[in-house]
Amino acid sequence: MHVGGVRTALYAWLYARKHGGKFILRIEDTDKAREVEGSIGHIMESLKWLGIDWDESIDVGGPYEPYLQSARLDSHRRYAEQLLAAGFAYPDPYTEADVEGFRKQAEVEKRPFLFRDHRPETLTEWNGVSPLRFKVPIIKRYEWEDVVFGKLSAGEEALDDFILIKSDGYPTYNFAHVVDDIEMKITHVMRAQEFIPSTPKFLSLYDALDQKPPIFATLPPILNETGNKKLGKRDGAKDVLDYREEGILPEAMMNFLALLGWHPAGDQEVFTPEDLVREFSLERVQKSGAQFDTAKLRHLNREHLRTLPDDAFLKEAALTTPDEARLMRALPLIRERAYTLLEAREIFEGELGFLFTAPALDRTVLLAKAKEGGEAAATSHLETLMAHIEALPDGAVSDEVKAALMPYADTIPKEAGGRGAALWPLRYALSGAERSPDPFSLIHVLGREESLARVRAAIALI
């Protein structure tokens, strides 16, 4: 389930939910040569993860069962026989070699190959086994109104006799989806732009069946990050569940996909699913391609992460430690750095792992800010700061810690290293890292006793 297919489902779902309609999940599985085991479950899992539910499908049933296309063969055959009786279908008498010969002949004559130019003069009765081909009733220019693209049209070159029922007994997509849409009383169909050239075929089939076509809404393509072509696997296109594994929230993914081709009326950028249902309209879907932007997806995910309650954040990111109180104090430091749940986990285990496991210190790094022979001065600074830490109330917040320690750090003259002469060894003693949050935040998270223990270890190392 790549992002293009999921976005199509999302727009249909948003439209149905906004207008009190029904969103139908129909599994179109009549191309057996391309069927992949487990794909139906994967489709349903992908949509469920995003929060896209359905009113009718193979798992919940509905008034127009079955919703598995391969289980609707009797219905497809009934419509095929209707077309036969009306003279709008005929058995295909040609072999693959015959058709290839027709194609080569068209190439030599420099004209488009159209199967309708080779209709057999004498039609045999269909035996139900050979392929059945649609006979276009009227060769004309078709015009239709598209909700997004406006008035569209295509000429005679877009119409041709196409296969309705294949030799394996299964209908083609071109035939089956029209029959199923009629049977299920589908009112609106949203499709990708590449279906525009095929629409005259569908309209011709509706005419032959004397049925009114649904309303069409064509969606713009999703382009790669540079915007110069349609997003594909070579451009990093991924299955939507890959984003779940990377720690993207479903609400953020839905928000991001909705904005890939749809412009809200105002400047709002962060939407909840409820917001999207309320604000979505096909009239604001753009005609031009929508550029995929990973940075924007990460930004939106971070915004949605900020609204996640702490307990939910811990659960989703799988953050656990025996010292739950310390973890809760560390959580703001983790949350402000993480754009995804996976990054939160990596920060917890890596960048900020020292908060939960005392680090090994390097004496050279510890004394990096000390002047030559400044071991005694560094020791004195740490001992003085330690006395101030001991005087702190247990559970002091960062601002309280800063208010208690900074006055001393500010007394150190520049020629003696300034405040860095005291704060650098303190921060390194607490973190064992050359880059870390400020020491005041670290003392708040570690707590008074653990902070004192780490400072004592640094003094002993000096």
C-alpha cells in the first residue's frame, strides 16, 4: 500500500464521512496472475492503522455482498450476457499471434492499433470459455465533468473493443469495476490521473448497459521530493506501514497525506482526523502534482507527538526503566529532541542513555576547560558546586538548580576560565558526554543524590 493508493482511499473516506455517506472497501482480485498472498490483510491493516474505517467490506458484510470481486463472477457473467444479447459483445476469435500480426501491420502503416478495426465479420456464439470482447456501441467523442479537473474529453482514439471476460473466466478490471459499481450503487469514484485516458471506455460501457455513470473525481499525482516526476520506488516510495515502523503516528500520516494535493481554506496546517472530516472538500483538491516532502512529514509528526499524553508517549515509544520517576523527569528532554517514536527510543537508549546508567568518564575530557595545572581549581569548583547541590531540596526543578549554582559560576574571572571552568566539568561529570543538555536540567532529572554521586566520582578521577 503505497502513499498514492492510501491517499486515494483517504480522500474517498473523508468525503464519505463529511457527507454522511458510506465508504466501501471492495477487494478487486480478478487478476489472479498478480495476486500476492496476504495482500488483503495487508491492505486492511494499513487502512486500519491510519484510522480509515469502512461501512461495507468482506469482514463486516453489507447489503451488496460479496465484497470480494472474484466471488461476484455470476454477476459479471449476467451483465456480459446482457451485452451479448444487445449486440455489444462478441467472442474473441483471435490468437495472440493474430493480434501481434495486427499490431505489426499498424506499425508498418504508421497508424494506431485498434482492435475494433479487426472485428470478425461473422460472430460465433460464445461458449463461455473463450475471451469475450466488448463491442463499442458508438464511436464518438466523449465529454464528462470531473469534480477536480472540470470538463474533460477524449476522441475516437480513446475508444476500442476491450476484453470483458478473460479465458480463465475472470472479468477484467475495466468490466468488473463498472458492474460492481452499478450493483453496489456507487455514487462517487476517486481515481488517479492515469485513469483519464480509460474513462471513455468506462463511459461507453455505461451507455451500452443503459446505466448512469457515477461522479468522477480525478486526483493529482504524488511527485518525488524534487518535484520532477511521479514518486516511485527509486525515489524512496515506501509501503505505508514502513512509516509506522519508523515511529510516525497514524494521525500525523493522515494529516500529511491529506495535504498532499488538498489545500485547506485557511492557514491551518496541523489537523486531527475530526478536523479533516469537517474541512475537506473536493473543490479544494489541486490539479497539479503534489510534491512529497519528508521534512514536512517529520514536522507534522513532531507536532502530533506534542499532543500525545506522557503515558501514551511512553507506551508508543516503548520507554521503560526501573526508575520511573527519573524517566518522567527525563521525558521533556526526550520529547523536545524526537521527531518520531523511533527517534525517541534511540535518544532514550543512546544520546540520553547516561541519564539511566552512570557513564565512564575520561579524565582528559573532564579537564578540557582547565588551565595548565588546573586540576586543583577544577576540584575546588566541583566541591563548591557539590555543596550547593547538597543544599537543594530533593526534586528541585531546573530553574531552582540554576538559581543555586550560577551565582558561584559567575564569580570565576575570565582569566581563570570564566563560568565554563566550573560548568564544563560539572556537565561532563553528570553526563559523560561532550554534548548534552545543560547541567541544571541534568541535576533535575538525575535527582540530588545521583548527581552528588557522579560529582564525587569525577573529583576522585581528578
